Amino acid sequence: MTERPLFYELLPATLGDLSQLNALEKACFPLDAWPLIEQIAALTFPATIRIKAEHKGRLIGFVGGDIRRAHQTGWITTLAVLPEYRRLGIGEALLRAGEQALRMPLVKLSVRRTNLEAQLLYLKNGYHKVETWRRYYEGGEDAIVMEKDMPAFKL
Ligand SMILES: CC(C)(COP(=O)(O)OP(=O)(O)OC[C@H]1O[C@@H](n2cnc3c(N)ncnc32)[C@H](O)[C@@H]1OP(=O)(O)O)[C@@H](O)C(=O)NCCC(=O)NCCS
């Protein structure tokens, strides 16, 4: 029997998604889920991008990012997919949609040193390691900073 592909949509996220975003954060980031105030900022602040993956009205994934125009850089600030919807290509689709929405010639992000799943996703999508921030995360874990050139958005 062949499995049917999952139908989901990538849509702009809004403040109305706050409670579902909060549930996603808790499910995906047990050590350092964003506090509610940061989630509200991610859903409302200017110079940020926010895209959700939705399946049958349920928020199953989210990507957020900051546009730092002065540095011509976009930062992917969060990326998450609910555990039961992983390895279906949704994380990759959100990442690509986030990069396009940022519209910056350079995209950067940070990831926990031990988060190999996410690092594999970023390597597969053209990111490379540029530096390490020692003891950056809650619990003292290092951050690996990765970046990717986006030639389509060079001035
Ligand atoms: C990282 C995360 C967003 C990936 O989402 P996803 O929808 O499962 O990812 P995709 O299905 O698009 O995977 C794309 C590629 O990433 C890599 N990858 C993703 N998860 C992987 C895993 N568990 N093991 C190995 N490779 C993995 C693979 O190269 C995969 O391509 P393939 O399926 O063709 O082999 C998801 O695991 C997650 O939400 N994790 C918890 C939150 C988190 O760590 N976010 C990143 C913070 S920096």
C-alpha cells in the first residue's frame, strides 16, 4: 500500500495563531521554548517574517525570521515541526519559504551543537558553519552559527 502525501498549506501566521504557536514551542523546544512575549513579538513585529504550515486547520509547523536590513542579513530565528509530522519535508519547505520571505542576500541561523537533525537539514539546504558561540543556549550548550548566500537577493 502506498501512503497518500500529506496535504498542508504554507500561510502567513498572525496573532490569532498564538495559542497554537505556544503549543508547538512547548512540544518542540522542551529546554528553551520562547516565552509568550517573544511569541507575540514574532507574530506582530515589523521587519520580521512568520509563516505557518497548516494541516486541517491545525498549526503543524512554523518558521520565523528577522530582517536586519543594515547588515543585509536575514536571521531564521525559529523553525519547528510537530513531532508527528516530521520527515515529510515540511521543515525544508518552511525553511525555503522563510528564506524567500526574508529577501536578504545572506541568511544566518544558530543551532544547538547536539541538534544534528536540524544541522543536517541546514547542510542539505546549502548552509555552512561559520562560527561557534560558546555556552550560548540555556543549559550551557554551544551554538553553531550557519549561513547561506542568497544570490537572487544581491543588490
Ligand atoms: C529540525 C526540524 C524542523 C526538521 O523538520 P522536518 O519537517 O522533520 O524536516 P524535513 O522532513 O523537511 O527534513 C529535511 C531534511 O533534513 C534532514 N533531517 C531532518 N530530520 C532528520 C533526522 N531526524 N535525522 C536525519 N536527518 C534529518 C534530512 O536531510 C532531511 O531530508 P531527507 O528526509 O530527504 O533525508 C524538526 O526536526 C524539529 O522541529 N525539531 C525540533 C525543533 C528544532 O530543533 N528546530 C531547529 C532549531 S535550530
